[in-house]
Amino acid sequence: MANRVTRNFIDNLPKAELHVHLEGTLEPELRLKLARKNHIDIGTDSLETLKATYHYDTLASFLAVYYSALDVLQTESDFYDLAFTYLKKVHENNVQHVEMFFDPQAHTSRKISFETVINGFSKAAEDAKKFGVDAQLIMCFLRDFSKESARKSLEAAKPYQDKILGIGLDSDEHNNPPLKFATAFDNAVSEGYHITMHADVDQVDSIDHIKQALEIIGVERLDHGTNIVENPDLVDFVSTNKIGLTSCPNSNQFLSQDMKGAEVKTLLDRDVKVSINSDDPAYFGGYINDNYWSITKNYELTQEQVVQLAKNSFETAWISDSQKNNYMKQIDNYVANFD
């Protein structure tokens, strides 16, 4: 297998996306359109001025911009438009399967009903089947909200459980460890949900939080999580148990000034099922293929490594073994016939 990887090879490689926040796909163009539609004052009517506000260098400063943007999302059709716009983009990126995060508390706290959010997003996921994208939803708890708020969100999800594949945990990790939500995640598992948690890069107590997520909560995937290389025992744990890690190079570079490419290569060498994803593409300069290309170009990944990243994305997706085998064959056929 040749070592040189082209952008064309990446663009057409079948892949899954397992770490993307639907709220993080709100491009300035759509934000401005929805603001005008819903008569929301966002401080400007200029697209260029709005784009200039997308500046941050820490997780906290990013979240401040991120949450303020959500005010324009008011109706079921707004949530549909947000998700369907993203799903058309992943189709262009040759994503076959996607598991999308959404944050209901960010909307119910604004007096938008859970029903409005889930119906808009789930209808977009259903319509994505028309162009061959299998789209699923992961409901996240906001870790800087209370554990009681998480309990209420899980309760609110019950009538819509058939529309939600799993439960995740995101937002500001500082002083909000996984154990804060242990009961909520135990309940989620008992209700039949898959579970995952964010372990953002270079946070206070990163390794302790990763240990809690893996060894106590029992997550099936770890989102971000590349600080795990600091603890070889934990690396062995995720490798042995085939627990997926979802790395997001472009957002890493924005928030920690490092794509964590060296860590991704180390994890690949240790047979850890790490994959590449886009996180919040409207805010971090690119969708999934841009992230693949960034890490490949900057860290000189081989074609074998890029293919393994794509295979890992399907192997750690919450899909059946027959679906996984089908996607593996798609990748193998693509590589065999790539010119």
C-alpha cells in the first residue's frame, strides 16, 4: 500500500462520524438567516461582522460564543434545517453513518420544548436516508448543569427513546467530573441506552476523569480522550476492551494549540480504536474530511493509518456486526480500486 495520501483519497474514503455536535454545525449564514426569520437580535445584520465573533482560545471562551448563538433556534423547522444542512455536508464528505450529539438542556433552559428539539432533529435524520446517510442521535447531558437537570432530561427523553441511540456528557469539564453523573448514567444503561462521555484535551484532572469514565461509569466510547497516553495502563485497558476514542484535530488545535496528532499515532500503534471527527465544524474550520486532511498532512500519516482510522470509526459505531462487516468491505473495495 502506497504511503502517500492525497486529499482525493480522503474525500472519497467511506467513513463514519461519531463525534459531532449538531449545535456546533450552526454556520454564521444559517444563524443570520434564522435570526432574521425569528426576529432575534444578535447584535449585527452583517455576515462578515458575525463571522468575526467566532474567536476563542479556551474551552470556556468557545462555549460562551457557542451557547449565545443558540438563541436563533426557536421552532421545529429551525432544528430540522440545522441538522439537515449538516447531513447534506456529511453526504458530500462520503460519511455513511453518523451519530450526532445534541444538547436538549441548552434549549429547554431557553423555554424551548424537548419535543420541538427532538422532532426537528429526528425528522432530518429520517430524511437523510434518501441520500444514503444512516443518521442517529446521542442526547448529551451538560456537565455544568446539575445532576438533577440531567435526571429530568433523561425523564423527558422517555417518550422519544426510539429516536435516541445513546447518552453522552459534554460542556465545561472543570469541577464537573464523570462521577457527578454516575446515577444518571446508571439509569441510562438500565433503560437500554449506549453511553459515552467527553474527556476534553488537557483539562484539570484529565487522567482522573478518564479513569472514572472508563473504570467506574463503564463508557463504551471516550470522546476526545487523547490525554490517556499519559497513563499506559489505561491505554492497555481501552485497547484490550476495544473502547473507541473520538479525536477531533481541528478543534484540538483551536483550544489547545495542538492537534494531538502524535497522540493519535501512538494510539494507532497501540491498537486503540481511535477515529477522526469534526466536533463543532462551524466553529473550528472544517468538516470531517478537513479534519482527516489536517492530521494526515501535518503528521504525515500513511495510507494504512488513514484507512485504519476510517475502519475504527465503523468498528466503534453503535451498529450491528453485519453493518460493520458491510462497511469494512466497502473500505477494502475502495482501497483496492483506488487509482
